[in-house]
Amino acid sequence: MSSTALFRPDTEIAGCKIVQDGPVSVSTSLGTITLRTTSDLPRLKDVWETMQATVPCTAAQTYDWAHAWTQHVLGPQHRQPVIVVGHGADGAPLFLWPFEMVSMFGLRVLKWLGQDHANYNMGLFMPEAATGLAAKDISRILGEAARRAGAAAACLDAQPLTWEGVANPFAQLSHRGAPNSGYAIRLGDFTALYESRFSRRSRATLERKERRLQELGTLHYGWAETREEKLSLLEAFFDQKAKQFAAVGVTDIFDVHARAFYRELALLEDGNPSRLRLGYLKLDGKVLATFSGAVCHNRMGVVLSSLAEGDAQRQSPGALLLRHQVEEASQDGLAFFDMGVGRARHKVEWCNVVQPLFDSFIVFKPHGMLATWPSAGLARLKRAIKSNERLWSAAQEMRKRLFGREA
């Protein structure tokens, strides 16, 4: 590695043009695959939308989600997506891997596109590719894509071992358990589910809290419908979340670029798997709690949630809204209500599915270890702390005392 590379601006390193000098052929277990690496999303729109409609994925792997992230987050930072697409001998697409380039320790490193704002990260694989590509194939293809993108390493977080019953081909590569797992509810008969997860006493307590709120004013469960409602509810969420983050000493991840990203997702048309559905519980028009997410492949995936400050929180409006949304999702015939990654009390209470996740730290060039070693070490430390309830509680309390403040 040249000495000048260490001192180049991050925006210059991450924003360098990726190699796009035509397709390259890669020999695999499925035969010769034609590989293309590009940052031109509109060129891929048709093939991307066709694949997302038929193969296992979440909203974070859909085209409009990627386009919004590229436009509002990567663009202003002078960064690019790195999309890897493989076609078989017949010209049909076999896989699509959405990455972005970041700068870590002065090196160009691949991450999943928007992985810090996604619960689950993965590529799109047609069935024959999902089952037919061996570890050596994935490694060879990824190495070639990295060469064309000029990446020294890859740090790929929060990948599921399986999704919708299909094994994740990236799990064949060297990996380690992620610090967090995913939590979801397998839906069905709501009454049976509710009674199996909560005691009669717990259910009665929540009903009593709901009545107390109703005594204070008009209680309304709903979804933002108009443009004005959506933008207003998002602002309420951003304000509530900023106060929550500040109180526990966590950096607010919803900067001006991330906020623009979520606004675009919220304003997408109905039926779009990338669309952010904004759910709320209001008391006399005041937002007490929010739970928002996207419906993709018969799964409601929650990505945003917040609580307002005030005495009304004693009546657990977040728990009431969650119960309402789970019941509604059950009635709508959805298969899963996914609460995302990270252990929390309300997830443990509700969820009957725990999704193990893994991280991959891959070196393409010797100096790439300058990025993967610290990242892997930090992930290992997080996993050790979060897997021990006493350590995790102590870490949270220490963070709150050191960094907690008024918003």
C-alpha cells in the first residue's frame, strides 16, 4: 500500500469510479457466469424488480429502497453503490448483490448497501444459484467483483443463515456469529398466539392501561395515509427518537440524509415492497408511539419505532400499539411480523422465531486486514457483552451515565 493512500480524503477513496470495462467470464459449478459490476442503478431496474418479486428478500434488498439510499445518502457523500450481477450461459440473471463502497482506515471496503439501516443483509439469488453455487464459486465471484471495484476488503454485517427456508450461499464463506439476532412472530390465529405468549394477568393489565388512556381522551390507532400525515408523523418520530437516543447516550443515526431517505420511502405508492408504512397510536391527536415498517413477501418488517415522553408512558402505549398491529397483520393474512434485530423485552415476549445472523470479514488484498481486524474485534466484543445479560445491562447503564443528556 502506498503511503499516499493512507492520507487521501475518505470521500475521494469511497467515491473513486469502479471498473466498468465490460463483462467478465467466471468459471463456476453452474458453468461460465458473465459478471458485471456497475453503479448505474436505473440500468438494472427491470431485472432487479423481476428478481425481488420472485426470490427471498426483505425491503432492504428492493430496487426503490436501494435507489432512495443511493440518491439521498451516498450521493451527497460522493459515494457510489457497487452492484454485482451474474448471468448464466442463457443470459438469464442468476444473482444480484447490492454493495456500497466505504472508507475504513484509508482503505476501500465493501459493505452491503445501506447495511447500517437494514435489519437483514443479503444478496438476491435465483433458485438455481442459491442451491448450485459452492463456497469456491462465491469466493471467486466476490474476489473478481472486489478487483473491479478496487476494494481491499469487505465487512458484511447481519446476514441470515437462511431466509424463507432457503440457505444463504454467503454462509458457506468464513464467518462468525453477529452480535445480534433477529426476532419475528410467526402469525396465524391471533387469539391463540396472544394467549400463548401472555398470561391472563398480563393481558388484563394491558387492557386496563388501554382503558385508562381512553379515559384521558380520544385514542386512535392508525397508519399515515396522506402526504401531509406521513411527513408529519416522520417528524414526530425523528423528534421522539432524538430524545430517546440522547437520554441513553447514543448517537442519533437519523441525520439530514437519512431523514430524506425515509421520507422518500414513506411517499412511495401503495403496494410497493419498499414503501415505509407509518403506524401510530395517538391520544387527542398527540403521537404517543410509532411502529413503522415495510411489507415484503408476506412479512411486515418493522424498521422504525419510537415513544413520546410524558406521563402517558405509564400506560404502555408502545405495547398497546404493538398488540394492535400484530392483530391487524394476523387478520390481513401476513405470515410474519418481524421486529428486526436486537434483543428487547417486547421482542422476547412476543416472538416465537429467533433468526441467527452472521458477519463476514473478507480480505482481498493483504493490507485489507487493517480494516477487517478492528471490525471483527469490535464485533466479537459486542457479541460477548450482549450475550451476557449482566454485562449488557452494566454497559447500557455506564453509557447512559457517561453520555446521556437532554436532547
